[in-house]
Amino acid sequence: MGDPGIKAQQIQPKQPLAMWLYLAAFLGLYLLCRWYREKQILSHLTEKYVFITGCDSGFGNLVARQLDARGLRVLAGCFTEEGAKKLKEATSQRLQTISLDVTKTESVAQAAAWAKGIVGDKGLWGLVNNAGISIPTAPNEWLTKEDFQKILDINLLGVFDVTKHMLPLLRKAKGRIVNVASVMGRVSFFGGGYCPSKYGVEAFSDSLRIELARFGVKVCIIEPGYFQTAVTNEKLLVDTFTRLWDRLPDEIKHAYGERYFEGMKKGTAEMQAHCNPDLSLVTNCMEHALTAVYPRKRYSAGWDAKLFYIPMSYMPVLVHDLVFGWSYPKPAQTS
């Protein structure tokens, strides 16, 4: 007979291996079930109406064309007549456009009344709050209250106003609201109204999702990483830096220094050079949120969002500040 202690020692190493195998099997089953669940698409898509803001260019323009190609009935809000004209030329006769300025309540109310006249008793299946801007963006001390207000009026208050006016139509259809936030609604490392506006979209969407669940209305948030759109246009951002720098009082200019200003322009150019040109990574998320039987509550679009920005949002503040602070130029006057 052998020693029982030796036999026990021989059996023990197999237990952790079995545990990991069970865990891997469970994870694989979970991912398979999730994949199957998310592959289920709604029927009768050609009977559903979707209203989209900011369709002149970028994500809004592409998702309007994408949904139109799927057969949905797209109602596109465009800021300019030229943008509306080009969109209509690129789509079917189903797609309809309206002039929309999300900063003006009368314009939003007119768009809601127009949409109501079109959708009738069917109601509005989808609302995509996409309209947004990113400038003026600069160190906070370079900016005025009006600079912040310009972005907040479009990116946050515009989202609220459009949603409020469209809600009766969305309740009737038990539809979907898709709000375009950003990874900058999770981490903030540059000044101006853009990051606060996207944090606000996240908060507004979270409370709205809870409130509307009992009405059968679903709320989804899209969190894109860095993509090549007007929001990340290098020339616009650098020109804005220059304009804001030129208007600064000498005291602030001396505190930051010319090298800081040049460093900010250089850093902006380098970051924009790495923006993802494939906008479909974002619009595919929007489409899924509108057409899937079981949409996600949040969609992270782009590998930078999935592998860097979203994980970074869970890191300690010390890590956040060290990582993002490292990229900032050194001011002329430091403690």
C-alpha cells in the first residue's frame, strides 16, 4: 500500500486545470449565446421610420444612406440645403430631408411636427441623435463661457430638445433612441465643451433608459473612438488653436509660452493622423441598435475605444493623469 499523502499530492494539481477548463467552457457558451442573440434581426424593417440628426456629413450621412439601403424609411435632419441635396441624390426616394438646427427649439418643433405628419399612427421607430461639433477646443483657460456654450447647445441641449419633441412618436411605436456619445464621455484629457457635453449625453441617456423602459422604448449609447470626421478635422482644430491663442491676454501667453502653443498644434496633428477612416464601424453599431431584436445598451466602436479608452476609464485617477499628462507640452511658467 502506498502513502495516502503522496496520492493526494498527485491529484491536487489536476483540480486547477479542471477549474480553468470549466471556466473556458462557460465563457465559450456565453459568447455563443450572446452571438446568437445579437444576430436576431427585426422583421418588417421597410415599415419602420427613423429620424436622424446631423446628416450633412460624417456618421449621420453614412448611417442615413446605410439604413435607406436596408429599406427603412429615413427622415434626415440636415443643417444645410447643400447637405440635404447631396444626400437625396445618393439615396432612394424613400428618404426625406428637412432643414434642422438643433440649437433652435422652433426648428426642432417644426421637425417633430413634420415627422408626425409622415409617420402617422405608426409612430417613430428610431431616433438617432448624431449632430455634434468639437470646436472650439483648447486649454480651458484659453476659452470663454460662450465657447463652452456653443458646443453644449448642440451636443447636449440639442440632444435633449430633439428627444423631448420626438418622445410621443417614439412611445407610440415602442421604438429606439440611439445617442452618439464618445470615449470622451468616459475619459477627459483636453479642455473645452466637448468632453463635458459627451459626459452629459452619457448621464442623460442612462436616466432616460430607466424612465422609458416601462413604455417599451429602448435607449442605446454609441461610444466611438477617434474617427476621421468633421469633429476631428485637423485643419479646423489647428486653426481654432491659432485664433484662440491670438486673442489671449499677454499674461496668459507668457504663462504658457510659444513652445506650449506649438506643442499643442503638433500633438493635435499627430493624433488626427491616427484617426480611423472606416466610419462604418460606428454606423454598423447604429444600425444594429435600430434593427436588432436585442440591442446592446452601449456600443464601443473602434479598437482604440475597446482596448484603450474604455479600459482607461476604469483605471485609478493617478494612472489616468500620468498617461494623458505625459502627452502635454510643458508650459513656460511651471511650479
